[in-house]
Amino acid sequence: MALASMSIGRTTGLGVSTLQIAQRALLRYLRTPQLIILGTVQNALFLLCFRYVFGGAISLPGISYVDFLLPGFITTSVLFSGIGAATVVAEDLEQGFVDRLRSLPIPRLSFLAGRALADTAWNAWGLLVATGVGFAVGFRIHSSLLDALAALGLCVAFGFAFEWFFILLGLMAGTPQAAQGMALIVFPFTFLSSAYVPVATMPGWLQAFAAHQPITYMVDVVRALTQGAPAEALLGHSTGYWVSGALLWTLGIVAVFAPLAVLKYRRS
Amino acid sequence: MALMIEATGLTKRFGKTRALDGLDLTAETGRVVALLGPNGAGKTTFVRAVATLVRLDGGVLRVGGYDVRRDAAAVRRIIALAGQFAAVEPAMTGRENLEMVARLSGRDRTSARSSASSVLDRFGLAEVADQLVRTYSGGMRRKLDLGASLVGAPRLLLLDEPTTGLDPRSRIELWDAIRELVGQGTDVLLTTQYLDEADNLASDVVIIDHGRVVAAGTPSELKQRVGGKIIEIHARREVDVARIAQALQHLDHGEVHLDPATRRVSVSVEDSGSELMHTLKAVEGIELEDVSLRQPRLDEVFLALTGHPTSDRVLERAVS
């Protein structure tokens, strides 16, 4: 029997659906004060350990350790926020939110777009908090305000790039616990970079890796932009070198992980 | 008669498991269809397929006249899904949750707002509408989730085990809510492991096992297929359960089922009063709580049709 198809409504636009999903994601962060307070306290303690425990043992030519450390601390904060992002994506899958979205007449991509938007905004907030804590323990900018703002903007871009990696982890993990566990992989990678100590102090075989991995470029561009000449001298390259390296890595990460995340989301 | 769901030869494998193994099913518009079956029977996979969430390996599935594979976007505009978990956001209020889903369903801001308000009223959630869902009870969350699936005014509502894990009072409240929707003309496809739920809500019951339809019909048709009636004897003392069972065995009616935990013995008999008399005679002298002659329940139907009980959980519920 030939069937008359039912009359139907229209499909919701990408803009509206992305904003709705992003709004939910942000409210979830904002209305979980434990998360904000715990995250901030944890961050601050971590910083204080480096600043005051290790800091005394590390002296660098032409730059104070706090000015060296803070760019590393601020930049890597986007990675630590990412652990939360991966966990939340796995939660949305596990708890049926993604199923509900997929059964609604919205563009498929709005879930990922909404998450990326919300997490990037959340990252930006986290960067401001980290910077504030940094100023409180003695970090200062020794360049122009414009350069410093550019550094902050780059950090937001790094966070956006890594967001796709974390979304992919969240989509693959199966459970929120597994997602968190997998995302913790970034923790050792922050140590195998220039984030906390200069790469030159590492053994040669490790330098080969540490000097070229994305976190190093991202941290060092922030250093160069906020500290100017002394940082350039210490790091051995001009600001332009670090900017182009960091941007290349950022584009590369987006180019690899965003399509993978989209593919994974479409298939699962 | 227009068909809301038309499934022909659906197959879906997950690894080596055949979740759907040639499933055929049709559901007319204006009906409430319950898919009944044990865990792993394929109920959820089928509902997810109707919701366009499953990529089928084979077969044809049309929903509201649209092919789920070719016209998934059109199908999504007529269905709404409430899954096994209450997919509501704990960090948002009930109202915010509903408004979000309404907006995602294509409503503009004003219409989303009014639609959310009317759903909140209808489900008795108006008082807690502006509290965070985090503070809601499990039953309230399910109701809100059901409400969320309605703000888009779907033609077909898909409910995957809507009352699993709810306390008895919340279950009945949710049943009432579902009945009201049905009264207003929403078609429903629901899955359940609870036979009383299917019996209570559905106009058609489809029994599924191992990814295939075992039987389909109205609840009373299915009961008739088992034939006869059930005599159930509730013993006062547990020690007597075996004695009663033995006495009934001698009468040679049918297979005797006993459940020591609830001190009940049941046997299916031809539909005649004399058999009740004989049975009573056979257990004379044993202290009894209660004796009943009744229609078979759906779990007994399931057992008769598939040769194995639904699941322990279902039996427990059925006898309680």
C-alpha cells in the first residue's frame, strides 16, 4: 500500500541549535560551584608549588622564574580544562542527551559546535583566572599590552584546537571515568615540554621531543609575547619563530582532530 | 488505515549478536503499541531504529511514511524520544530544560516558552518549574523527560522503558501522564519489561524475543492464545507449598508452577468451574490464604509463547 507521508515541521537552524547546546553546557559549568572552586583552588595550589617549592631551585639568566613559569602555567591550563571537556562529552553520550539531540530535527553538527563554543568560552574564563592568580604571585608583563592580549588570544585558540582532541576522547571513551582517565594523558606531556623548565636542561634525547612538541611552541610564544627580549634570548628564537610554530601546530591539531571527532560522532 | 510504523525484515548486528533478526512489525496510527520482551530481546534497538539512531543492516523501516534511512530528517520531525535515562540537565531548571528542547525542536522563543509552561502544568510540575532539576526526585525527572519529548508536539512518542527504576507511586503517575497524552491523540511506541505496564497502557502488544516478533495482538487476544484460565493457590505456610503442588500435579491439569518465596502455586486449567471444585478438594485440610480463578497474566502468556520466562525481575513484579 502506498502511504501518504505525514506533514512535518521544519528543521531548526545551526545557529539556534548550537547556541542552545552551548548555553546548556555553560550553565552546567556555572551552576556547579564545587567545580569552579575546586578547579581554581587546585590550579592555585599547583602554581604555588612550582612558584615557591621548585622556583627557589631554578634560576634563569635574564628572567625571573615566576615570569618564566606563568606563561607555562597559563597556557597549559587549557589542557587541564580539556580533561573536564572530555568527561562531559562522555557523560552526554552515556546519559542519553546525545540520543535526544539526534532524534531532534537539528543539524547533526550542532552538538559538537555547541560544545566547542561553550568549552572555548569556559577556557577563556579559566585563562583569565589563571592570569589573575599569576599576577597575585608576582608575574608581570614586560612587553606591550597588545602583545600580552595577543598571547591571551593565542591561548584561547590553543584551547579551541585541543578541544577537538578532547571531544574525540570523550566520544571514544565509553564512560566518563574512562574519558577522564584517557584525558589525563596530557598531564605528563605538559612536563615533557618547556612549560615548567627550559628544554635546554633536559637530556639530549628528551630535548629532541620536548623542543618540537606543540605545548612547547604554545608556551614559548606566550613567553616571548609577554616577556619580550629576555625571553627571546633565553629561548634562542625570535617571537616570530614561536608565533608561526604555534600557529602551525594549532592548525595541524584542528585539521586532524576536528574531522576525526566529526567522523566519530556521525558514526557512533 | 494509515500505518505509523512499517518494519519489514529488519536486521541489525552488534558484533556476533543479532539484536534484530528479521523483525516485521506494523503499527497503525492512533494506537499505543507496547514492545514486550526480556533484556536483550531487541526492544531498545528497534526503538532506536525508529528514532533514526541505529544504522540498520537490512530491511525497510518506514515511520509516518518516511524511510528512516533516506528521510531521517523528516522522521525526526514527527517523532520524539524519551530514553532509558532521564536525559534532562540537572544544572538547569525544569522550565529551562523544556524551553531548550522546544527551541531545538524548531519553536521560536515565544512559542517555546508557552509550550514549556503548558507541559509543566500538565505534568503537575508547575510548582517546581523554576527549581534546578538537580533537586527533583527520580519520578519528577522522568516526568520532565517525558514532558521534554512533548514540547515539540510529536506525532509519535517513543518511550524506552519509561518507568524502569521508579517507585510504584511514580509509575502510576507516569502511566496517567502517558494515558492523557494518548487521549489527546499522540501515538506511542513503548518498550517495557513489565507486563502489567503493557497491559495497562497498550492497545497492541508485540512480544519480541531474540530480535524477532514472537506474537502480536491486543492484550486479551494474547491471553486467549494461551487458552483456559489459571488457578492460583496462596498457601498460609511455606511448608505447604510443595504439598499443594503435589496435590495439583495429581489432578493432571497442566504444568504446575510454584513460587515458594510468595507461597503461591498456579496451574492452568480448561475453563470450567468443576476443575476449581476438584482442585479445592485436592488441597482440603491445608491452610490457605487465598484461592483464585483468573485470566492468565502476560508473563504466563510470554512463557507459553516462547517457552521461557521473561526474566526474574518480571516474575517478581508479576506476583507482587
